[in-house]
Amino acid sequence: MSFGLELPDYPWDRMAPYKAKAEKHPDGLVNLSIGTPVDPTPETIGKALAAATDAHGYPTTQGTVEVRQAIVNWFARRRNVPGLSVEQVMPTVGSKELVAWLPFLLGLGEGDVVMRPTVAYPTYDIGAQLAGADHVAADHLEDLDEETRSRVKLIWVNSPANPTGIVRHTKDLKNLVDQARALGAVVASDECYAELGWGEWDVQQGGKPVPSILDPEISGGTQDLLFSVYSLSKQSNLAGYRAAFIAGDPAIMPNLINSRKHAGMIVPAPIQAAMVAALSDDTHVQGQKDRYRRRRELLLPAVEKFGLKVEHSEAGLYLWATAGEDTWRTVDRFAEKGILIGPGVFYGEQGEGFVRIALTGSDADITAAAQRLSK
């Protein structure tokens, strides 16, 4: 008997030879492959964490009333989602574990279908595999044949999308919600880049806010069969805290909470306290977005000068670009410049020919990358 799960190898391990090449550059490696924050965690959040370190008792799975109220207030203030109750929200151990385990927690299994975007974060597929369900890549339900569509039980929306930066408009999302409800399927919207819109979605520059699946214009004023998943990793530099949350359907949420209680999926009490501080302060979020905007404005023209076409990328922390050649050839050419970037093929078959370039380097690294690409 062999033990273990039959999951694909972790894709990022394939980057080792390109990293080795990039490290040989005389001016050193600039790693723009993984979107991990590099800027400091805001001091107010760190202080809240430190003040809560006397955490001698077990925290609750559902979270303190304080953190849940902070989540509710944040949805009303920043995402145009009024009227949530503290019973409809729950902190999670980062958003990735929730993405990976939601199909299982919803009770999906053999014969059920999880639908995810055509170019997408691979964990959506892994979640379906962990539950024993099927997964299919499609951006709209009408893209599926009738038999497959009839078996769809969970639809993942990722807007703004990783890696493409695509933002789905209100009308598009409402149409998807209406179709999903007619099927009796849950729509879970991964919205962790929502504060990082550019161009028409850059609120600070006169643009529109990125819509949430729970916005009344989309939801119809009810959260039935809908969930919004959010992470503080990006907007507050809390990736190391594993601080995220889910909000939505008041009928399904109690079952999710109960199942997570049994499984011990609990956010540590000091992290919950830090989340309250992070969700209650918009100033640091604005400051971080300003940093990313400056980096984007420096890097984007340099990438284009190097011969790539940047597509979509209207929100989020990445440039989704193509040189009209094999993905790995582009990755290799960047490595020759000492720059490590992400291969588009990691995000599905339709990512072939594309690369993902992160904005999460330091100011010095982004400047260095732009200079190398512009020569």
C-alpha cells in the first residue's frame, strides 16, 4: 500500500534552472516571479498583534465579535456591501487554504463539477481534486455543454484575476449569479486584489471601484449561494500573518463554521486582533497602493520596450504579457537579464505564450529591472 495524495508536483519547482541562471547576473537576481509582499507590515498592525500575545485560551473558529464586526464594517465601507451580519463572516488561515478546502467543506464529491476561470490560480483545481470532484476551465456557464453545466455545484470567480488582472463588470457578474442560482450552484468570488485597480478601476485617479459579488447590484440584495473571499496579504502586507476571511450565504455559513471547528481550522487570536487593526485603517492601504502604482508606471514601459505586449493587467499586482513566443523562451530571456518571472503555463493551457511579472519587488529591484529591460 502506498500512502499520500495523488496531486501534481508543485509547479514552481520547475523554476530552479532559470533562477540559477538569473543569479549569475553580475548585478544580482531580481525576483519578480512570486507576488509576495516585500514592504514592511504597518506599525499599527504590529502593535495590535503584540498587545494580543497573552493568548492563553483557545480562540474560536468563527472569530471574535470584534474581528467579525470589523469585517462587516469593511465590506460596507470599502466594497459597497451593506447589511451583512456578524454571523455571515469568518476569518480564515489565509485565503489559499479556504480556496483549497471550500469544495470539500461544501460537501462536493464524485460527479460534481467545480468551474474556474480559463486562466487561473492552480489551487482552484487542487480544491476540486481534494474533494474528489471534477474541475473544468470556463469563464461563462454557456461555454459548457449541457451535461457538464448540469453538474456544476461551485463556480470560482477571480476578479481582479491572478494572473491576468481582468476585472469583471457588474452586468457580467450579475448574469453569472443569476445563471448559477438557476442551477443551484454556489458562486465563490476570490477578490483579494480588489483595492489594487488601475486605469478605469483606479478610484484614487477618478476610476470606479472594483465590484464585489456581494454588491446589491449583483447579488440582488441577498447573499444566497454567494461568497466573497478576501485576503489582507496584498493590501496590508500581511502575507506572513495568514489573515483572510469569507463572507456570504447565511444558510451555508453555519455549516462551514461547524465543519471547520471539527477540523481545527482556527485563526490564532493575536492574528485576529491584528486583523481588526488592519481592517479599521484605510490610510496604510492607500499608501501601499501608491507604492505599487509608482512601480507599475516604471516597469510597464520597460517591459514593452523589451518587446512584450502587456494584456489586461487592469488590476492586481502583475503584468500579464506576451512576446509571441514559447513561454519558457521568454522566461529564459528575462533570466539572462537576471530577472526571474512567472511562466503563464502555470495558470492553464491558455497561459501558453504568456508570462506573469510581479510588481512586488522593492523600489530598488523594480528600478533595476526596468533599467536592464530598457538597455
